[in-house]
Amino acid sequence: GGAISGPIIANKTFFFADYDGFRQELGRVFVNTVPTAKMRQGDFSEVGTIYDPLTTVAAAGGVTRSPFPGNQIPQNRWDPVTAKLINAYPMPTSSALSSNFVTTPSRTQNWNQFDVRVDHTQSDRNNFLGRYSWSKTSTVNPYTFAPVQLPGLSKAVGLGHEDTFAGPSDLWAEHAVFGWVHVFSSRLLLDTRAGYNHFNLEFTQADVVSGDQLGEQLGVPNANQQLGQDGIPIFSPANYTGIGHSRSLPIFRHERMFQYVTNLTFQGEKHTIKVGFDLRRRHMGEFQTNRGNGRFNFSPNITNNPVTNTGGHVMASFLLGAPSLIEQDYLLAEDVGMRSTEYSAYIADDWRATQKLTLNLGIRYELDTPFTEVDNLWASFDPNTATVLVAGRNGVSRSAGVKTFKKAFAPRLGFAYQVAQHTVVRGGAGIFWNTPGNGGAALRLHRHVPFGPIFSLNPGTQFVARRVSDGFPTIPPLDLARADNPSGSVIGVDPNYQPGYAEQFNLTVEQEMPAATLIKLSYVGNIGKHLDTTFNLNQAVPGTGPVNNRRPFFGVRPAL
């Protein structure tokens, strides 16, 4: 990196510029559990008894099933998809059944940033500044295992555990500021600025480009039926390293914020009074699903002894293509544009009350509007009616029923008092409001019914209800009527949502001692209140009987 500065016009205009660069290659260590050579051939003689789910029959008090002869699964019972994937695992490097393969891929990151600033003095009364900053961070997260060519695929692909987030990401950020300072008089000063911030993230899956349809090529019907979802589903066998693509990718996120700030300062004999106004307009967009290519989880239960709950093996369930969980996100709101405006104003007074006492008095007011979506692709669950309120439908507001909080007053108080010639006491207290909303809930009102329904099936542990090679259901069309009788997971924001705030306070005693020594004793406190959180409104209450019957909404919305 480096920096350069100097005059453009002597005694009038100056510039400053700098550049920073960063390069990193970081080794990672993954300790993996992979199937043995015998397991890949259907031979599970190295583990406990495995049972055939096709032999499941009713018995006294439940069901029973018979073991596979010789603890071997015949080839005609293998699922055609998982039979490919079990052989996509690298061979173990030890005889252990777990932690038997280590990979050491590298993560690379390149970062570049530059800043340019120009300051111009037009006159004794007017000064201007302009600044532009730009940065780009490029990161490549490695997959767990080296690329492998699978039968049916048009290219070799790297596979692995879902939480490696394998793939390239590019993060751009730019900031621009224009400022003007005007001196009205020796007592009155105006400082006004306009700013623009831009953030853009593109995080894609490794080895995947638009149109690849790799899940379909592998043999999983409807794995790639959505825009931007061209990878292989998540395959997650319990206690084994995964052998699919990463979850939550691709991610396309961008945010633009326009900010206008004005401060006016008056310098009096005993008072320094400041007033100001701050306006921020946020434009945000997002495209992301957690499992857009689909998910298959596996457990040993479908191949165990249901009477004693013993035996079985997760890789036996995997080879049969019998998942314990099947899921897929449906993102019907493909390109959302979220909007919010934040207003704030303040007045503050630094009052030199006496030669020994100075008071800092002020109050700030903030008004943050709830987020909306430009095309009303915004919905919030209403627990009073057990329905989902859709923006712009049936008289619902554009914020999906979330009201604007209008009581965000923030008083501030500070003081400094000279108790004695060498003793000073300082203190202060204030309330500070948080900007409302977070990506976990308040900014995800487009990612549930009716705009983002989720297919989720738990096939149970008695019979193989659906195999991997059966794939996923066809993506449903957008139907706003689903909001009237929602099912699956829903998201809601309290209509009377109040943003969180912090109460901050401090007290300091300073004592000057001989030998140029200063002793300082301080107490600092910070209390957060009404902080954002999420919780399950449909959590089953403690008791006996079926769990679902004890859920608060089961009586009116049993599918929630």
C-alpha cells in the first residue's frame, strides 16, 4: 500500500489518495469420516446388524423387521443416485470407521482498497470536501474433497460438507461523501454533508454456472427447478462428512444508503448549542435460499431394529436412498427490493454553568419506518388470526401490518465538576436506540408463505416413503391465498414492534497527585432493553400426549 497528497491549487485545493492491498492463502484442516471400501459394495459386516425396511411388519406393540442376509444390501436395492455418491467419497486412509480421512485445502483471499479525497477552500467562509472510497474482497472457500467425475455429470465437481460454503465470493463496497462548511459569523457555523454507501455481495457455489442443472444430471428430479439453483443437493448422513454442495448458496445481496446530515453550531458566552438533522434512505435487495437445490438428511433408524432400537447404520440408509428428512426452499419472490427511511434530529447544549461546573444537555429523536418491498412481496404472520398478512392485500399496509414506532426519544446528560483544585468528577448518561430489524426475521418477510414456501417431509422410521431418486415435488405457483391457511414455517414481526435501545452511563473521579501522577477511577454501565430476538410462538406446551396436539395453533392451523 501507499499514500500520496499535495496541493492542486496553492493555498486553495488539496488532494489525498491511498491504496491498500492484502493477499492471503490460508490452509484449512478437515478431519472427515468417510465410508469404508466394503460399505461402498453394500457390505456392512464391519458394523452392527442392519435391517431391511421392506420386511417391516406389524407386531405386538409396534413393528418388527428382519436383518439383511449376511449384513449385505444387494445391488438391486441400491438407490441409483446415492450409489454414485457413496463412491464419490475418497477412500479412507486408515482402518478406523470414523475420522479416517484428512483433507488440507486452502482458502484464498485478495483485498484491494483505495481512497481519494479533495479539500477546497473557496473563501474564509466556505470550505468543501469530497471523498470517494472503493474496496473489493475476493474470497474462494475450498470444498472438502477434490473434484470427482460422477456418472451422468457433464463436469467434475468438488463435493463435501454443507457448512464449508465452498465457492467464490466477491464483495464490493463504495462510499462517497460531499461536505460543505459555511461560517456565518464567529459564533455560527453550518456543517452539512451528503453521503452514498453501496454494498454488493456475489457468493456462488463452486463449480456451478447458470444452466448446469447438476442435480438433475445426477438423477434427482426437480433439484434445479428454480432460477439460480443449478447445483447438487445437500447430502448429510449423520456423523459422516457430507457429500453434496454447500447450503445457502448462491447469495446475491446489495444495499444502497443515501444519507443527508446537517449540523448547526452556535457559540455563546456560556452556551455552545448544536442542532442537527440526519436522514437515511436504505435500498436493499437479496436473492438467497438455504436449500434451493434440496436437502437429504440420513439417520440409521430406517435400517435398525424398531423393537429394540438397536442396529442399523446411516450408510446403509444412505445406500438405500432412504432419507430421514427431505427439504427444498421455493423462492417465488426472486428479486426483492426492500426500502426503509430513518429520520433523526437533536439539540444539545454545552453549558458552562460556573467556573467549576459544565453541563452537557441534549435530546435526540429518531423515527425509523418499517421495511417495505417495492412490489409488496412482503408478508407477516398474524397470531391473532393465524393467517399471514400480505402487503397491499385486503387492506394490509405496505409494511405487512407493522406499525411505525414513534416514541424513540433519547435524552443525554453529562457533567464535569471540579470538586477541589486537583480533583474532578465527570459523569454522563444517555439512551441510544438501535436501528430496527435484522436479517434473521424482520428482513426475511419475503422468505416464507406465500412468497417462499418450504417443502419439508419427514418420511418416518418404519417404511421408505420416498427415495432420493424420487426427487422433489414440482415447485408450486405463487398463490396469495396460501396466506389464509398457512402451513410449514412462517415468520412474523410484532405489529407494535419496538426497536431495542441501550441505557449507557458512567462516572469518573480524577485526582492529580504529586510527581505528575494522575489517578482515575471509573464506573461504566450499559443496559440493553427490548433487544431484537426470535422465538417460536407454536412451541408445544409441557404435558402429556402427542406433541402436535399441545401446540397453540394446532386447533386452527394443524399444518403449522
